[in-house]
Amino acid sequence: MTGSTMTSPLLKTPVSGATATVRVPGTSANLGPGFDSLGLAVSLYDTLSITVLDAPGLEFELSGEGVADLPRDASHLVVKTMDTAWARLGYTRVGLRVTAENVLPHGRGLGSSASAIVAAIMAANALVAVADRQDKAWVLQLASELEGHPDNVAPAIFGAVAVSWDESETGDGARYASAKVTPSSLVVPVVAIPDVELKTERARGMLPATVPHADAAANSGRSALLMHALINDPSLLLAGTRDYLHQDYRAEAMPGSAGLVSALRAEGFAAFISGAGPTVMVLANGDAQADEILSRIPELGETAEHGVSWRVLRLQVDLEGAKVEMQTGS
């Protein structure tokens, strides 16, 4: 009907009364030299539950990190993302109850926005008719499109280490691709989360349009070495996490984090900025080194000064990625 605001009768609606619960790991992108291409899933989890209501409207039950600043209407990232996913699948929203437990700190470089996008797409996909559901490769395409690049969303979806790249130059189908790599069981992530935020947009704005060829060549070698270190020889993690493309350019925006990274690396620990920062991640070679790192960060963090307080966590590599559980209405 031309000019009508009514929903098109060709659009389907999600399964009434059903609930999809998605548990998504946090992620650390770049891992030093792997700018916009490498990511690691870690054992911090956001949980999102979506219940389809019969009547139009939105209900929100939000808890945890950042909830005081989150909208409770259709502008919420989860709702916007689900609307986009459903539109791609030929569906439209009626009413929803959104229940979110946010554990990932916002604006810290641990993939909070990627987690929300992945959770929303996977929930939307699970709440349509079985015949219309898509696989994780479809989730990767849409999530990467919405996030802008796959380095955080890929490990959130698949777990472990994700090596991702852009296939758009081939022009023959899916734009984004990712390969899952399982690291050595000796690799132990330790994070130091500062009490300050840094917006990704600001961090990206500090990067130059070009870099010297020598830096690009050196970075390529370190990325290759990092993959060998992660899989076969964690004793090489320090050398493998040396970056030439982004961290030095961004240091001014996070002097406390940059100082802590320098101090840790000077003591032989494989430290780097997690994602766009300002969280610092260290990849330990075994439990003993992880214990040593945990004991050293408080002192080194104070030495780095800049008035930053740190929350230090010993994590594990998440090997499975996002998981969905379904409940049907009674």
C-alpha cells in the first residue's frame, strides 16, 4: 500500500514467546603487530537474552558495566543490530525483552561493542524459523560490516585466535574471511584494565595515512613470528608481539598504558595494547610466568605514573566462541 506505515505482509516476525540467550567472550585485537587482522578470545563474557513478546514495545533489564549510560529504546546497539539482521532475513521486530549482563568494560579495548553486535546477530538468527537460520559465516559477514572490520568479531564468534582478512578485491562473494587457530595451552593472557576509557575513533584518528616501507616489512615479519610463537614456541612471544604500525602513534593518548607496556617488555614480558586500548594485555608463557606478571604489574603500573589505577586479571583463552541457548514459550 503506497504511503502506508503498516508493516509489509511479506515480512515475517520472530518466533513468539521464544528466548535466545547468547554468551560471548571478550576479545583482544591486534596482539601487537597483527593490526586489524589478529584477535584473541578471552574468558570474560557478556550475556544477552532476548525474549520475543506478542505485543509491540521494548523492555530492558540491564546490569553490569556501563549500564548507566546505555539507552533503553530502539537506539540501543543490540536492538539496532537485531533490526538489521532481521531485515536481511526478511523479518521485522514486534516486541522484545532485552536482558543483558555486561561484564566487559566499555571503551577499554576488550571488544565490548563487538560482543554486543555478535550477540545481537546470533540472537536474531536463532529467533527466526529454522529454515531461515544462517550459519556462523553469515554472522561473520554481517558483524564485520557493522563493526567495520573482523578482528574483534571473528574471535568472538569462533573463539581461540582468529586470523582475518578482506576478500573484497576478489569480487566473488563473501567479503570477510577468517581462520581459527588454536594456540598452545602454555599461552596465558593477563590483562591490566585501567580506570580510564579511550574511544576507538580517537585512537584510529591518531594513525598516519602511510608508514615507512621498512616498518611495514618489519611488522610483517613479527606477525609471522607471532603465529609461530602462539602455536609452537611461546618462548618467542616477546619478539613476536613487537609492533611497528600503531602503538607508538597512539601512545600520547594513553601514556599510562604505554608506560606499563614499555616497563613490562623491558622485563621480558610479551605486553602490548589490547585493541585500540587502553587495556594492556600480556601473553605469558606458562603459569609460572603468569604468576610473575601478576605480581609485577602493580609496582610497574605505579612506576608508569599518570594517575592510572589498574584492575589486573588472569584469564584463559576461550576456545569455543559465542554460544546460543534457546527456550521456547510455554
